[in-house]
Amino acid sequence: MASFDTVDLLDGNVFQVTWDLGRRCNYDCSYCPSHRHDNFSPHASLQELKESADFVFEYIDIYMEYRYYKFASIGFTGGEPTVNPNFIEFIKYFKELYENKYASRYRCSFALTSNGAMSEKMAKAVLENFDHITVSYHTEADEKLKKQVVERIEYIVVNGPANNCSISINVMFHAAYFDECKNLCEYFDSKGIWYVPRVIGEEPDSRSNFAHQYTEDQLNWFKEYWAKNTKKVQERT
């Protein structure tokens, strides 16, 4: 069979796998539809996760046998992946499986998408087993939980480089909590922490919880932010 490379619109020739670990989430954001999250779906067992990991790597391995560019990227999402009580043990198994059996056959990076509401123990495990984490800050949570998210972000920013783990931060600008989001951005600026302010919803929508309606002043804040930071974004990309 002739060698080939699949087309990836986001990242060149990287073979990308997105692994949805389940619906369960410790948040209940109004702009996240019910098919994306809930607080009752059963967690996958450790055995189920291990068997799925075996399958995923075997599947990638078959493709890599015939590909020119032998690089894969596996991203974990949900729900909230870290609420699974088996998550730490699973990701250790997952990384060890790759390193012991497949690392000599193809390169693979691991990424996590999270709301950041995790313990320091979990954050440490993430740093030790992932190459990148994307954290989105959501305002629809109690103050204690939001404070914990900021602490975890700072922990990962400080300790990530030593573990070769990078971080992307999205501040989800809830129209009703706009000042809180602005204050958080100012705090991140004071700490030299890079973030991206995100509007909720790509287009105006009558379902305001899925696509927020922003005031003129709020829209101007976004315009001014990007006017000042476009050069920084270009330098980072």
C-alpha cells in the first residue's frame, strides 16, 4: 500500500484524535447545551478507559504504518474530564502505554481541555502527563470554586515550563458578569499571564444564554483590547 498523509485543516499533517471522556461536569453553565454536559452521567470505569486507550493507540498505529508524517495529537474533552475519579490513574496508564509500546513508532502529544476546577493533586498529575492544557474560566460558579480555578491557572503557569506543559487560557465573557471578567483580565495582566477574552456565541441568537447580547460599551472593550493586543497575538503565533 502506498504511503499517504491525511489532510488536517487545523494543524497540517498531524493526525488528530479528540477523546470525549463523558458528559459529567462539575459546572452547569447556561450557555453549554445539555448534550455537552450534565451532573448524572456515569463515569467510565478504569477498565473501560484502559481498553479504549489500547484501541486508540492500535488504531493510530495502523495509520502511522502508512503515513509519511508520523505525528499524532490526542486531546481529551468532555463534560469535564478531570471529574472522573479514575482520571489520574488512567492518564498515567495512558502515557506509560504510549512510551513503552508506541513512542519508537510515532510521536504523539497529549492535550486536555478543562474548566480548571481541580485539586492541586490533579493539576500536578496533568503537568506530569500532558503537553498542553486549555483552561476556560467560567463565571457561573460560586466564588470559592472560581478562586480555585485562578489558583490552578497560576500553579500551571509557574510549574508548566519545568514539566514541558504549556497552557492556553480562555476568559469566557459572560455579559452579566462582564466587570468580573475585566477585573480577572487586569489581574492576569499584572501577573504577566497570557489569556484570550472570548465572546459567548459566534452570532447573535434569540436564545441569549447560548449567544450573549453585549452592550455597546462591552463591544468597545473587546475592540480596544484586540486593537492593543493584535501584535502580541501575531508574535505568539
